[in-house]
Amino acid sequence: MVNTVKLLRKHLLARLFKNAGLRQDAVAVDDGADTVINFWLPKKKAPPSMNGVQLKPKQRRHAVVLLHGFAADGLMTWAFQVGALAERGYDVYVPDLLHFGRSTTASPDRTMAFQARCVAAALRRLGVEERCTVVGFSYGALVAFKMAAACPGLVRSVVATGSAHVFTGAVKDALLWRLCPGTTFAELMMPESAGGLRLLFATALYMKLRWFPRRVLNDFRRHKVHPY
């Protein structure tokens, strides 16, 4: 049976990324390749110099890094933003955070600090030298704040949406009470059924979808864009 989410990603979302001038690549964060981050990145990155002349910072294309939330990977989160940013002259980088999409690691570390260090290391391997802007949605915003704290020479500014600046036990409890009382955080973030995934989408999406086919939800779970 055809996976509807796979078709959507291949024939619409990936095309939007390619039309924005991006290509997909796997970046090994360590020499042993135990940690690999899947990136969408500019096909033609602006060089730091032209004709042997070093470009001034104002003449270079500013890098914008888009970090997705917990409900999906980079492709599904940012497909409708990359084109507008590229048209305005930015170098756009969209990673899949570890355990999402095609990004993998053998490390047992599951902290946001580890995510931040790995994204920063991958960006440096890709030649991002100037201080960049990191845009994060939800979980991605928490990783962005960790990046800014750990790598002030790499991150110029953070744009956060749908997130607090730090995730504490009190913040988690307040979030659960407001969004889905009676549900544990693990049940919300790691759903084991189409109904659980529907609840996660209801809390993650700005536009509330009153109708979402169960088959699409099951296809989403089978396609493994999320670590559940």
C-alpha cells in the first residue's frame, strides 16, 4: 500500500526545498561517523572571497539555521519557509536533529546540550564561519538556546517560537495541565497509536485540524520522521 506521507514528502515538500536552492547531505559530526546529521543546505554557498578578495561581512550571505520541534523533522516543519528566506538572500540550513529523520548517533546522550553541540559541529564542518541566526520551533528552540550559550562565536541571535527559554519540571507540569490534563509527558511526546499522534499534532500545530484521516496518521508513524 502506498504511504501517503512518503508521497507528500517526495513530491511536494522535497520539491519546495529544491526549488529554494537547497540540497540534501549527510554530515559526519565525528571522524568515526557514529553521529551523522542529515542537512538541507545551499547548493551554491556564497564564498568568503571573490577573485582573491576577501568579502566584507556585510557582503556575505547571512546563514539562517532552522531547527524543528518534536512532532516532525526539518523537511515537514520548514517546507513553507525555506523559499521565502532563500529569496531574501539568506543561506538556509535545515538539519534533522538526532533521532529524527535520517540523523543518527550511537551515543546514549539524549540531552538538548548534546543536540546543540552536534549541530554546531556539523555547521562548522559545512563551512559556516560567520555568526548565524538560529530559528527554533518548540523543542528546536530549546536546542537553539543551548547552542547560543555553548557557542557564542557561532550564534548571533535566536528566534524562538512555541517555546520557553528553559524547560523545567514546573514548565512541563504547567504545559501538560493546560494542553492535555491526565496525560503523561511520555504519552504525549512518544505516542504509540494514531490517536496519540492526533493529540500530539493538536498541541503542536497552530491551525487546529478538526479532521485528520487515521490512515495518514498511521503512515506518518510508519515513515519514521519522529523517534516514536
